Amino acid sequence: MKSTIRRLEEQLARATQTPAASPRSPVSSKIETTTSGIAGTFHVNHESRPDANSHAVSRNLVIHKSRLFGSSHWAQAASMFRDIFETIEPYIREKGSKAVSGIKRCKDLARLIKSQRTPQWPTPPTPDLPPKGVADELVDCYLRTMETTFRVLHIPTFKTEYDALWVSDSKPSTAFTVQLKLVLAIGAITYDDRFSLRASAIRWVYEAHTWLSDPDFKPRLNIQSLQSRVLLLISREAINVGGDSSWISAGALLRTALYMGLHRDPSHLPNRTALAAEMRRRLWNTILELSLQASILSGGMPLISLSDFDCEAPGNFDDEQLLAEDPVPKADHEYTQTSIARELRKTYPQRLAIAIFLNNLDSYGTYEGTVRLDAELRTSYRGICRTLRGYSSRPDPAPSYFETRVLDFIIHYYLCCLHMPFFERSLREAAFAFSRKVVIESSLRVWCAIYPSSNIMAAARQHETSVDQEWMTRFVTSGFGFFRTGTMLAPMFASLELKAQLQDEDSLGPSPYRLDLFSLLSDAKVRAWAMIECGETNVKGYLLSCLVNAQVEALMQGIHPNKVPEHLVQAAEAAEEKCIAFMEEKASQSYNGLSIDTVVDPSANTAPFMGDWEFLMSDAFFSLGNVEPMTWLLNDESRPFMM
């Protein structure tokens, strides 16, 4: 009998054995290394796999120090600007320039300013809160912006506990105080035009991170702590407290949610109240979204598939409905506080496919695949647009301007990233003309979603921009992360398009250049300076914007190629002088008259969650030696610059 059982087990094993994986198709790889005294040394690994039935796709992987950026990372577009730095490098080497000392001075001043904002680590939570009037406004700012799209809180429950803080003599729980301070920190980004509460917001984030970093994590495996972890991820990225490592943090958050079973729909779990079930669906939905955004932003793999979860999208409930014993969701055509999150979830499969297509190791998608994914995402989005127009046509509540602009921004940002690998080739090869069109048009839509007061929108504006329309502008001007990176790509692509048109000029008559692209470039320079005024200490975005504008001006004016380097260097020096004057004033205010020539070492305040990212703060943007890869692009704390 034992022999028979053994034989049957062997037969079963052979019958169910998974067939061996087919060998990978041959991949051709070519590493291009560029070394420049200005741009440093960076490596671009061009990998391609031939396909007999379609165009061979070249996947570019940018390698910087110990990190590798996939095809959706902004560095893919930034690498197309190395010609600017290669042009002016010989001029700087041979003749010298104030640009070298200028950028060094800006970095020293930036460290002084940042050291004043950064609290000591660890920073235990305190019960201290801003005055109630200010706190009320900050909470309102949060609820009007991020909470409308990325649902985290049950607003009535949160407000009940919040109101009790000001009338009760009892000490509030540390868990709620931490959660409230994260809400205040995110709200502070749009509180005013200058992010005047930046230092307080950073401290609130440090307090929350200190409390949530307790090694004894099991007592905090609950919904309230998970809400705070989601808010911490949003605030760290938006306020740039180690926000560059959001992909790593999003992975930890995703696995925490998996450990708590949020990936399973509540209908498959023990009975819960409607409120508890819906909060699990909402949180899982938001965590999926943040993880996917982190993948696109960092160029990292999504590390999740549609088969890894069965949790349904949130129900179409208003928050007040969930207080009832047995609530009934509203019809799909009725707008609720979860409508935008539900509509965005409808595009999740298509956007996940794009992230996998761009960043997964085995993905060598064809151009036909790119066009197919483009069509699928557009089809899904058209259905959403019809739904949103239906909301607006009824007298019932409708989405705010912020909600619709966020949705529009996200879709067109993904379209930009999808076609980005083909954009450089599209400037030379007609076969990829569709990618060229999509990237430029989507860039304009991304820009206008953030800046409705832009000159590009002048013809479409019928009245003055309302305060509601400025929420997105404030969030990007004062904030950081996913949305700012999207606005960074728009002027990049606009300038590359204009340069291609100017360099390909072969007509003696008037040239039909797109005035909207010129307008976008000029506007980008103004917006980059506004970010510095709001507290951005990295000046490289403004500097690059000035250089790109100067290069386009040189092409338009027909400046002789031998004179172009001098023209670019003059633009760089003028930009740095403006930045130095502004930052010296800010540094003097911070130090109350003390010498601003003393640079405070920020390493003493570096929090553990920064990891080795602080190491990337190089003192040499313009260096005449051998610099580590892409130092000029990966500025302070590896932050993407804003043009």
C-alpha cells in the first residue's frame, strides 16, 4: 500500500508539474556613460529586445550611485538636457565663471536655512496645538484638498473628537493628537501663499514619525494607527521630510495593510459595522493609489497585481450615511464624498498596467503596446468624464475644482510617462509622431490643471480665478512630490519641442511656432522663483529654467554657436545672484543677525528615516572634478527640480 501511494504521488506530481519557464528573449544592452565637470558622471543603460512583429523597444535605466531609476522616473526626461551643460563646460573650464562659487554659496545658505527648520530627532509628541482659529483653518484646508480624493478619515467621527479637544478638560489620547497634527501639517501647505507654517509642519511630521516608529508595533495594528501612517506618508512626501524615499515607505505601508487583511473585502471577513467595512475599503483604496503613485514617481516596480487583492472599491456613501445602522449606498449617478475616489479606482487597472509596462524588469513593451495602453486609459477616462459632467448638470452637490483638476492631472501625468520613452525618438522619427503629440498635449493639460491662472489659459478664462481654483497652485508651489514632479515634466517637454522646431527650421517665411509653449516656458521660470519665495531652498530648478529659456532665446535670435556658451553662463550667473541675495536675507532672519558664513552641519538633526538620502546633498553642482552620477540633477536630498 505504501508503494502504491508513493507511485500515485509521483504520478500526481508529474501531472501537476508547472512547465519550465521559457527562456528570456535575448536582450541587447548598451551602457552610455557621460562625464562632465558640470553634470558629473551618469550612466544610462539602453536595453532593447528585438521583436519581429513590431518596433524594438529601448528601455533606458538611469543608474545613480546605489539606485536605479526605471522608465517612468523624471530623470529619463532630464537626461535629454545634458547638451546644455556639455555646451558651457569648456567655457567654465577655460575661462572660469562665478557660476561655480555662486551655486556653492546657494547650497551653504540652503543648509543654514534648513537647519533652523529641522527639529532634533527623536521628537516625542507634545499636546501643544496652534490657536483654535488657526487649527480650524488648517483642518478645513486639509478636508478641502487631499481628503476629497484620497479618503483617509471618517469626517464626522474625526470632527467629533476634534471638537472635544477644545471643550474637555481631559487629556486627549496621543493617538488622536498625532493624527490631528498630521492633518494640520498637510493643511498648512495650502493655508497661505507662502507656507508660513512650514517649520511647524515639519515638527508635527517629526513628532508623528517618532511616535509611529515605536518598535512595539502590535498595539498599533488598528485602523486609527493605519490612518495616521497613511497621513504620515502623504505629509512626508508633500512637505519633503524624507519624501524622496516615498516608494520605500509606500511599500512598508502596503505590507502593513496586507498584514491587517485590508486586501480582503470585508464581505469575506467576520461581520463588521457598515462604517468599519467602508473605512477598510477606503483605506485600502487610498493605499493602492499612493503605492502606484510612488512607483511612477520613483521609477520602481509596483510590486502588486490585480490578483493580489479582492477588496472592492468604496461604496457610494456620504460620511453621514455611515452613522446609520444599515445604510444604503446612493446611485452611481449621485455625487458623494467618495465619488472621486471611486471614479479614480476605475482607471486603476489601466494605470497599474502602465507602471508595470514601464518599470518591471521583464517588461520590454512594444510601441504597439504603448498605443494600446494609451487607448485603454483614454477609454476609461472618457467614461469618467461623462459621469462628472452628469454631476455638474444637476442641482445636487458636484465635485469641486480641486477634485476634477486632481483627476485630470493624474490621468495626463500617466499618459506623459507612458510615452516618455519614445519622446526623444519622436523628435527625429515620424513613426513615433503620436507619442510626440500626446506628450506635448498632456503636458499642457498637466500644467493648466495646476496653474489655472497661467497665460495659456487666458483665452479660456471668462472671469477672475477663484480661491477654489488656487488650491492646486498652492499645493504645488509650497509642496513637493508627485504633483510638483508632474509640473516639472511639462516645461521640460515644452522646451524640447521648441528646440526641435527651431533647430529644424528650413523656411524663409514666418515660422508657426506654438505660442502656448513659449508662454509655458516663461511661466515656468516665474513659478520656479515663486517656489523659492515659499521656502524652497534648492535653487537648481530655477537655475535650469533660466538656462533652458536662454538656450531657446539663443536659437530664436540666431546667436552664433560660438557665442551660445557665454550667453548661457551669463544667464546662470544672473540667476544665482538673484538667489543669493534672497537667501542671504532669509538666512540672516533665521540667525537673528549672527554670521551666515557659519554653516551648521545638518547631520546632527538627520532622522533615521532619511537613510542614506542625506548623503546625496553634494556641495558641487558645478564642480571641476569627477562627480558622482547625475549630481547636478539629483539636488538637495535627491529632490527633483522644478523648471
